[in-house]
Amino acid sequence: MSAHDRTREQFVQEALGMLDEGLIPAVNDLCERLGVTKGSFYAHFTKDEDGTGGARALHAEVITRWVQESGGESLAAVLGGVRDPLDRLRLLRARSLETVWRDGTMRRWAAHDTAARAAVAAADATVIGHVRRALEDMGFTAADAAVLAGTLVSAFAGANHFGHVLPMDRPREFEVLLGIVSRAAAFGTGDLGEVDVVEGPASDQMLLVVRAPNLSPDDRREVRGLAQRFVRDRAAAQAAGEDGRNGAAEPAAVPAKAGRGSGA
């Protein structure tokens, strides 16, 4: 295919790729990247009388695609298959990490473009709505969930990303945040527990231990020791090439007074 045979879809995809690089798509830059003249571009994106309509048409298409990929029916379908509200929150954050560069560029674009600003607001409203429903499923009132949802969304990497440096993915910190949210929800339902985070057998794994409230310091140390032993046994089993579930201590070994145990 020659440079002059570029399709409209190729222009759109290249423009979306520019968003991933932190660049707001401009006609001159787009044509240079594709190795075509502006005449080739305007064959697909017709100019208005003032000569600027082609760029507006491209931008409208790029913004529409970003909105479609940011949520809507596809996101609702994925979340609809996840019963655990905490897992839904984890999934939402994971998706935000996948598109952090593109989302950050859209937010910078929204600062001076009305159409981009409206698109970002709509995408944020969709995500906040999903977070709010997850919080309500955890037991929060609608009013509390509405307030907390905005705070949680700001914790999703990329949700308020305006800079040019990729935010660090800190899963441990996010799990601690979810633990705080869980305790707050449990307090409202009379099922208060405490969450401890123990490093997992791999750098990207962790063990979450939900224990009964008001344990003595000795009991807390005992629970944490059992969790650490579970992690060591699991790591040894994995190193031996076994299934991680075989030969490892089970969370059920935690004594009854310690409350509930949860594996990573």
C-alpha cells in the first residue's frame, strides 16, 4: 500500500497512538508520521470553508473512540460478571492502569477543548457510577457511597494523571486502601474486622488477612506469623514446581480467635 492509499481508519488509529505517547493529534504531525501529504488526509476528513473542518472531524472521531473504549456497555458487561465488589474495584483500577497515558493526554486536551472536556466528564461519571454501586453492595449508604466514589476514583492510577511520568503501580498501597474501605463498610453493618497485608511469595503478590477486631498484641503477632508461614510454604511449593495449593499451609490454620483469613 502506497502512502497515498491510507484509509480513514489508519489515520484514526495513528491519532489514537499519539494519545498513548502523550501527544494531542495535529494534522501536520499525523501526516508526517504516516508519510503522506495533507491532501491525502483531507481526502478523508473534508475541510470546512474556513479550512479547519478536517482537524475537527478527526478530533471528533478520536474523542468518540476514546469514550467507547473507556467504558460504556463493554465495561458494564465485564463488571456484571464479578460478584465481589472489591474485585470490581480492583478490575476498574487495573483497566485505568492499562490506559494511563491515553487518559492523561485526554485530560490535558480537555483543559482547552470543549468536546474533550465533555468526553472526560462522561467517562468519569461512568466509572464513578460503577464504583458507587460496588460501595453500595458493600453496605455503604447511597449518600456515603457517592462521596467516597469520587475519592476512590482519584486513587486509580491515571484518573487524575496530568504529568508526563507514568504513575507507579502500588498494589500494596491500593490493597491497604481497600482494607480501610472494607473496615468502614463493616463498621456500618456491625461486622467490623481488621485487615493485615503480608508480602506474598512473589513481588506482585500479597496475602490479605482479615482478623477479628480488638485482638491483643500477642494475638496479632501470632496471626501475622501464621500468615508469613503460609507464604513461605507456598513459595517453597512453587519453587519445587508444585501447585501452590499443594504442600502449603492453609489459611484455616489461623486460630478461631483470630477471625477470618483470606489468601491472595
